[in-house]
Amino acid sequence: MCIGSDVGLAEGGAGVFIRARALSLEFTAVDDPRRVRWFPRFLERVLRNEPDMMALLEKNPFPETPPVFVRALYYDYTYASPEEKAKGQWWDRRLLGVYFPASRLK
């Protein structure tokens, strides 16, 4: 089983999902977020739209204004079937739950 995380960023009710693979979220998801000290700081810096942090992402989905809320979900990833791969889908994923609840800056 491969566990992975997607960090979901929401602005004004619209969901934007980014994959921050450079941050090794695949391994972070197996631990309690209260024990992973850097993760809440990462989300706080995303909420502040800090250029150094956003540069770690493939693309800043909020180039003009920072998101209002962030949350992190975690999924179970499995390889797609050969038929699905033929259609360009490489992974199947199943939502396991909320890794970090929706949060915002005070």
C-alpha cells in the first residue's frame, strides 16, 4: 500500500488541489500531523503565500492573493489497471480521511 497526501487549498469556496511531492508528503501521511512539526508551519506559510514556500510547489495556484483556508487529505494510492493506463490514468486513489482539518490564519 502506498500512502500519499494532497494538500487542498481553497479560496472563496473553490477547491484547488496541489501536490507538493518535493516535501515528501507521501511519508508524512503515515504519522499524526501533531507529531510532524514542520507540516502546520508549511500550511501557515502557504496561507501567507510566502514566496520561498510557494517556490517549492510546481506552480503557485494563488499568485495574486493567498488562500483563505487550507486542509490536507490523505489517500491510499494503487496502480491503475492496464485499461486505465491506456487512457492515461496511472493511479487509482481512495480517500482515507482528513489528515489536517480546514484551517485559516487568525
